[in-house]
Amino acid sequence: MDESSSLPHSAQQISHLREVNARLQAQNEQLLAEKLLLLEELKELKRVVFGQKRERFVPATPPNQLSLQLEGDLKEPPVVVGQTVQYERVQRQAAKVAIRQPFPAHLPRMDLLIEPGIDVSGMHKIGEEIT
């Protein structure tokens, strides 16, 4: 028996299997991403069809508004830029509190006490309102 027949797989077969494996893994990742997108779309459609019915269906974005295309993943993290900002704050004067003027002396004053029409001997007073 020669050496090539004793080995379970040749180097050429192994490289071919690795290529097939890599291609299948890439296809699997693509199908998983498509599945997630379709599940989200199905969830939204179920919400529209079976969800609460209000006056009418209003789409989330107006038809004349452009889409941001945020479905893809970001390849690079956003760059954070630090800024030093200086400004002057203008202090406002405190608002004056309105003070009521006393009633004129020539107006008649009356103290009127309104008592309940029932017996209140077993009760006690919890407050008093003066207007």
C-alpha cells in the first residue's frame, strides 16, 4: 500500500473541505442576519394587522422623508472629539414678590362664622379656613 491510500484525506481534500466550510459559514451568517430582519418585519406587520386600531394607520416616517439606512452594523466606532467651551452667564435679578395692599379703611368688615346644622359635640375641629 502506498502512503496516500493509508491517509484518511489528502491535503487537497482538506483544503477543499476548508473552503466549503468557510463558504457555508459565511452563507449561514448571511441567512441568520436575513432571518433576524424578516422576524423584525413580521413583528411589525403583526403589530399593524393585529394591534390596536386607532383612527387610521399612520406610518412611522412620512413618505417624503429620507431613510437613514441604519440597518447595517457600524464598521468603525464613532470618533469622540473633546471641546473646551467658555461662556459668560448673565445673572438675572430675582423677580419681585407681589405684595397685596391692605383693604381700604372705608370698606366694611364682617366676621361671619358658619356652623354646621347638626350636633358636633363628639367631634373636634381639624382646621379653619379664612377668606
